[in-house]
Amino acid sequence: MKILAIESSCDETAAAVVEDGTNILSNVINTQIELHKLYGGVVPEIASRKHIENISAVVDKALDDCNLTFEDIDAVAVTYGPGLVGALLVGVSYAKGLSYSLDKPLIPVHHIKGHICANYLENPDFKPPFICLVASGGHSHIIYVKSYFEYDVIAKTNDDAAGEAFDKVSRVLGFGYPGGPQIQKAAESGNKYAINFPRVNMGSNGFDFSFSGVKTSVLNYIHNAEQKGIEINKNDIAASFQQAVVDVLSDHLIKAAEQYCVDRIALAGGVASNIPLRETISDKAAEKKFEFCYPRSILCTDNAAMIGCAGFYEYQNGNIADLSLNAYANLDI
Ligand code: KG4
Ligand code: ZN
């Protein structure tokens, strides 16, 4: 089954063709990062307008790249939430138009399920049940993936998402947007033990996240140093901040896996590209004898291949939408 998938929930206009949920035939991503960089973060109205300008060419390229035409496609899958509602609406409207004109099924896909399914693209032998840490610019969740169709959220963030904290700290350090890769790079030349930023555990089970405290702590550290006329070492701040976030994310993931008695763990979302995070979890997983999967970077960031994979399982589960499908900024998994 060949699924044409569309993703437009934030600042990437993406389309892909995925066969049988595992085989990526094409994967086109048009990123707007350079444009949003000018404003220090994603401007929703600009994102929506750019999606409208780009979507036809991105979908055409996804088909061209695998020498297919619209007639060769068996279904259209689209991200319908959560995300920026104006941005989502562009993909949803386009997918509805395609589904109607081609008379092919329309499959609605939850963005976070898409991120999780990127692991099946990375390693088709990696199967549920497993515990997945989803960390991106908009989300920080720990999810118990019971089967290809069943997802239980066991932890969330109480405030900022992990990627959002990377982006905000990067902005105050003057590194710009998106912050994750820049903080990671600066951290390579810094001392991660230089400053002891807080590690916070929240919620009744201690698995929930809170990243606003560590972000404020970085801001206070910089502010105090400025007031006292002390020169700051940006690389040390980046390394110490990154370590605080990595410690919390990895601890919660491992503890959740132990509590839920699974022996497989996974990463997903933009922050899953973070190398110290991957290495830390990899070490802990080896210690505990857990199987550990994480998608390559191009499948961690927002992309449509992951939506094509998730769409395959949604279709198998009978989840087909009609033309009343809407876009939702907030959407439970
Ligand atoms: O999944 P994604 O592309 O978009 C959302 O759904 O949000 O994630 C983007 C987020 C940004 O906050 C970005 O700073 C973060 O992922 N990110 C990273 C790294 N690469 C991207 N965070 C830490 N380390 C990285 N290497
Ligand atoms: Zn995402």
C-alpha cells in the first residue's frame, strides 16, 4: 500500500510516499527555518503563508522523486494536530482536496504518533510494546506504546517543552534559532560540571517534566554575572544546561521503562537528535539490557515519512476521515 503523506504542523512543509508503513519511497522537507530565524522563533502567520506557497511543489516533488503519479497512490495521510492551527489547516485542506479528487481514502494522523512511528522506519524489527520519550519544540512526553494502535501518556511537561527550553536558552546566549543544535555545538567546548542547574521531577509518579525552572535558572545566572561585572563562559553555560536537561530526560525514560516492565525504549522528536542525550540513554540502556531505538536525524525532525508510517497503522485500525476533517491546535493522543 502506497501512502502519500503530508505534514505542515509547524515550520516544515513536508510530503513523502511510504510503502506498507516501512519503505520510504520519497521524503521531501521544505524547511522555513531561515525565514523564522530573523524573528528568533516561528511566526505562525508567516508559517501558514509559506505552507500555502510551497505545498503543491513539495507534494509534486515527493511523487517525482519516486517516479509515481497521483493515480499510483492508494491513500492520503495528513497531520491534523496538534500544532499551529493555521499551518495544520494548509496540509489538511490540501489532503482533503487530493482525497476527494482522486477518490482515495483520507487518513488523519496525530503528529506525536508520527514522531513515535519514525522508529519503525529506522528499524522495522523494532516493535511495541515499548516506552518512548518524545521531546520536541512543542512536546515532552513519555508514552507507553502498547501496540501499533494503543498509546498511553504516562508523563508530560508541566510548562516548557525540552526543545523550547533549548531554543529559549540559545536565544539569551545569542546563538539564535533553532537552539538545540547550537547549544549542542557550544557545549562541545564547555564544561558540563561548571554550573549545577536544577533537575526537576514532577507529578505523583515523578515522571512529569518541568523545564521552566532550569531556563529561569540560566537567565538568573547570566543576569547575576552581568550585575557583578563577571564575564560569563557561554560554552560552560550551554554544556551545564544541556547536561541538566539530558539527565532529567534520560532518568525519567529509564525509570518509566522499569516501572512498566518493558525491555524496549525509544526516542522521538527534534530533541532526539541530541547526541549527548542519545549517548547517555544508550549507556543506561546497555546497563539495563534494554533494546534502544532512535531515528536518524532526518526522521527526528518534522517530516512526512513518519506520517506515512503512522498513517499505515491508522488505516489498518480503520481510522479513515471524511471531508469534515478539521485541524486542531491541541489534540489528545
Ligand atoms: O520535532 P521538531 O522538528 O519540531 C516540533 O515538532 O517541535 O523539533 C524541533 C525542536 C527545536 O526546539 C530544536 O531546538 C530541537 O528540536 N532540536 C534539538 C536538537 N536538534 C533539534 N534539541 C537539542 N539538541 C539537538 N541536537
Ligand atoms: Zn514535531
